[in-house]
Amino acid sequence: MKKLLWIVNPHAGRGAMSGKIIGCVNAFQQAGYEVMLYVTQGAQDATRMVRERAGEFDRIVCAGGDGTLNEVVTGLMEADTRPPLGYIPAGTTNDFALSLGISKVPAEAAVVAVGDNLQALDIGRFNDRYFNYIAAFGVFTEVSYATPQQSKNIFGRAAYILEGVKSLANIKEHHIRVTSAEMTIEDDFIYGMVSNSVSVGGFKAITPDGVALDDGLHEVLLVYPVENPMELQWLVNDLLTHNMESTRFVYFRTSQITFDAAEEVPWTLDGEFGGATKRAEITNCARAITFATGNNKNLEQPAK
């Protein structure tokens, strides 16, 4: 039989996988897989497990939030072999699952995870780390990793919003020189993100219809400072209405970009704290990992 490694984070998304284990295993076995279940024991445990044992399996499936998926992807990027990866979303927002067209119902996601609809997708490299769909700094970015897990479990996405409101009174500007083949710009910014997703924080990206997850390019958004609450409201309106003519932000695509800051800037990678650094070198690792996906207009079918 084919062998499958199933990695489960039991704490993600209010214990979303509780009571769902048997249904998922049944889907795996019906697809012809012998299943090894591994329950994560702590931070970076999934990365270690995948890095050391990926070569023993024909497919890897992980169940958890975006952070769990990030750990598994990191393990695959560091492993000698990279079997296809399936994903059962069990977190609070599950941005990447939305991009992949994967159901939030575990049993349905399990069928997709062992299906034949495979697509090699881009992975981001941030200095010596990796990210699936977003590296970001500035206002709100600390919300995802600063929000207490208990609050996430009780309030779901509302917990992020509650924490985000607290940060409005403390918007910090970062002076950064941004360098890429497409442009070089040096200015003050209150937010910046390098992403590869149709959804960020549960909300649609600025140009969701134009995002391709396998084109070797990241989407870059840089937001200028605002002087007052009214300007903040205008900025939000520009972003929500996809006003690409706005002078309040810069948006472009690139395969490689460098951020040089005057002082250390905290970053978030896939919703988890990614460290603080003065220099961030971000590279798109084109079509680095093969994912099992649902039907999604943002994904091109692999070549026959």
C-alpha cells in the first residue's frame, strides 16, 4: 500500500479536529493509503518530523491552521525528497486553504488531500526561513501572533478584530528602502506585505482575480503613513474597492525583493512571529512544493 503521514495539530481552531479523525482516516484508506498519524507535541515539531521522515511516505497531509501548514512546508523545503502535500484546514482563518479551494469540512478536505488534482505552487523564502502565503510588517501584523490562543478558540476571527482595534492608537512608521528589479523606493511605510494568496486574514486580496499561485511572482503591497482617522478611512476604502490608482499605497509583482530598514522591524510569516530584522531578503521559490488542491479558478491545471 501507499504510505501517508498525517500530521495533526490538536489545538488549532478550537480543537476543530476533535471527533473528525475517523472520518478522515477512512477517506485516506479508501484512497489506498496506509496511514501513520502523528500528533504535534509543540512548536517546530511538525517541521522536524517532516524534514527527517518525508522520504518514507508517498504523501503527507497536515491538519491545523496556517501556522501548522507553515511548519510542514518548512520541513518539506529542508527535506531531501518532497512528496505531495495535502491540507485539512483546522485553524481560525485558513487563508491558504481558501486559495487552494479546499473545504472547511474535514471529511471533504480529506478527500481532496489524497486526490489526483495536484499542482506545484510557489513558496516564499524569507532570509533563512520559509512562508506559504504572506510575509508582512507594520500595523495589524502583530495581531495574529499576539492574539491569545484562548481568545482565538472562543471568539474565532472576531478575536483578531478586537486585538486589531487596540493597535490603531499605536501606528508606527518604518523608514525602509525597498529594492527589486521592478522598482526601488525609499520612504516611510506603516504596512508592507509580500504575499501569494487570494485571501489575507480572511479577507480578499487587493486583486484576487489576478493572483496566480504558481507564476513565480509575489504580490507586494506597501502602505504610506496616514495623518488622521479620515485618511485611514480613505486608505481602507481604496484597498477594499481595489483602487489601483490610489496614491496611498504601492502595489506591484516581483520574484525577489529586499527590505533595508533604519531599525529592526518585526515581521509576521503566515500569521506567526517571524522575528525582527533590519534586512529582509525575500525570494519566490517557483513551483517548489506540489499540493493536492480543490477546483479553483486561480490554479492552472498541471501540464499532462
